[in-house]
Amino acid sequence: MCFSLCVFLRCQPAFEDATFGRTFRASSQCGQAPSMNCVDCECDAANKKLCFICDKNQINRTHPVTYLNDVESSSGPTCWVSKLRDRKVNLTLSLDKRYEFTYVTVEFCRGSQIPDPLIVWKSFDFGRTWDVLKYFSKDCSAFQSGGLFEKFISQSDKKSIGKPEKWNRKQSSDNFNTNRQKTLQEKNARKVGTHTCTNTHTHARTHIHAHKQTKLCQSDLGKLNETHFFAISNVVLGARCKCNGHASECAPKEEILNQEGGGLVRDHQTFSENSKKRLRCKCRHNTRGPDCNECKSLYNDRPWARGTTKNPNECLACNCNQHTNHCRFNAKLFKLSKNQSGGVCVRCRHNTIGRYCHICSDGYYRNPDEPLDSARACIPCNCNPIGSHSHVCNRTSGQCECKKGVEGQTCNTCASGFQQGSSPSRPCVG
């Protein structure tokens, strides 16, 4: 809710899992050719190695990247599995919209190698460049980059997540039971909407880079080929669509343009293969932009600011007397007014000029019969081109500047004692 009884309020979209409805890209995927994968250091009741077959061509044995964020049923979790022996694996998710993250959770399936370190990256320019969002490692002292690290949170040390279940709920033929074993989680403790919230929590894409360094069991050093793989059940990005406190929801771009009367615009260069429609904020508080990150063209009387719990910081309209829909912010004027008003109207219509479109243009004067905000507030001077010095008249009275011997508001009559002459330079002679 952005309003209450005509009062502006800070608002924000609902908290969500930003992976929902989107598809990851994986640099590695098991099953391109059928492979036998075995769980490191675990055996079944008959002391046989726990193994399963990954084959993309068999529905009961496939472990695609879509399992990273699918809706799991009561029959058990599903797991994406990497190709055997791949030491570096990248998982990339395109959001096509800036988000503010509260936490990132990665749930590994039992038997998976645990990457150490696991690095979560962020991008502000849709994958052109990347910065580290978070490192996960058992030994954070190995990294000295300003406290960006979180220890592993091992759920298996406390209790398993659910009962032992199959990685693939359709994989009954493999007789391989497992459960999620470790959860990596990064939390942002800072409150969104205060001065402490910065752009370090807004991301266009999230990129997970897993570099395997986990030690194998001593007895299995010769079976690296079978046991070296990554398996992840879920990746959750707890986040809000970034709207800077000026919107309560995000919607497809086309829907918003239709509501605003802008028609359909297809921006093919920025559309992602992973997103059917690009989202943008349904901005309120007289703001606009994908993230409500600027003021509307007529609402620049004070600088744009993020909405907070203490102040919604709605954009204020410039006083342009209804003669334009555009104004710009002037920091010097704002300071001179003691931070009260800094708007300067531009592109004034109806023959007006001035900071507030409050002055009649040259050749026009103020219509005494109309209010200042009327489209007919300024009317033509109609100065006689022969009897006046120019087309400009007094902006208040409408009196034109007459040549010698000429009189009348529009300079169209010879004065008393003068008669019309034949020279344009001296139209009236006496």
C-alpha cells in the first residue's frame, strides 16, 4: 500500500523467491552420455556402494537444471547433478530486473561433493561484469577481503531435512535413497529502506561458482571418477523486486505501458531467454523508471530520494501553471530556497515563458479575462507592423511601442495633429 487516506506511505513489493518461474543455466550437466554416479563413503544395508545412473534420455534417470527450483511434491526432493569430474561448475540465473536480496540458500543433496569455496556473484549490467556477493567456506580465514564470508551451516549435524528420500521422485529403479545434507545460507541483516541500504544488495543476475576442494574418503581415492559430482536440490533467493520504496508490486513491462497509455514496446535487446516478459515496478509517488529510480517529468521540484519508513520521499510537482508537463531540478535554486523548491519549468506552451511558465512570450500579453493557468492566459499583441517599432508590446497592458505621430494600443491610428503619410518609416506626419 503506497497511500492511506490520501497520505503517501513507503511501500515495497512482496517478499519472494526470485528463482520462481525462472530457469538456471548450468555449465555442467550429467547424463549427456549415461554415467554411473556413486555416493562417496556410503553403502547400503548389504554393504554395496550406493550408486545411480544419470541419463538425459530416460525420464526416470534425468537430473536437469530445472530441478534447482522446481516445486517439490511430498514424494521427495529432486536434484540437479553435474557431470562427473567437472571441478568448476557455474550456475547462472538471469533476473532481468534489480532485486534486493535478504538471503541466498543452496541446498545440497546427500552424497554430493561440497564445493569449498562456493562463490555467489552479482552483476549490475546483466552479466557483462561480475562482483563477488558472498563466499562460503569451512575456512574463512583463507580469504581476507573484508568479511564477505559465512561458515557452512550444516543441517545434517542437527537433523536431516525431511526423511531419506530419492533425488528424483521418478527414479524408483535405482533404489537410491537420500536427503538434503547441507545448506549454505547468506543473510543480509541490514534493514531495507534505511540509509544503510545501498546498491550492494541489488543484482541483475546471480552466478554461483562451485570449485570442488572437498577431500575424498581415504578408502575411495581410486574412485574419483564415480564420486566426484555436485548435486543440488534447491537454490532459493529470498528477495524483493527493487522499487526504492515507491511501488508495492512489479509487473510485466507491457502491462504497465498499456496502463500508462504508452502502448506496446518490445525491447528485444534486453529481453532474456529465461524470462517471457521483463518486469518493472508499478511506480507510485510520482516516480518512474524500471526501479522507480527517478521522478516523473513534471515532478522535479525536489531531488529524487528513496522512500523510507520515516519519509516516503514522494516526488513533488513543479508549479508550471498547467502550461507544460516537464520541469527540471536546479540544485542551486533548491539551496537558495532552503530546500523548499528547485523546479524549473521547461518547454512551456500557450505562449508562456519563465521558471513557472508565468510570463507571456514576446508578442503576447496577459489576458485580463483569463486565469494564469488558462490556455488563453496570453493573447497576441497584434501590433501594427507599420505603426509600431516591433511586434512586442507591454506584457501587462498590451500597449505596443508606437512610432512618432502614431497612437492606439496596437499603433494603428495617427495621433491628433498628424495625418497618414506615404513613408513606412514615418507613417503619420504632422
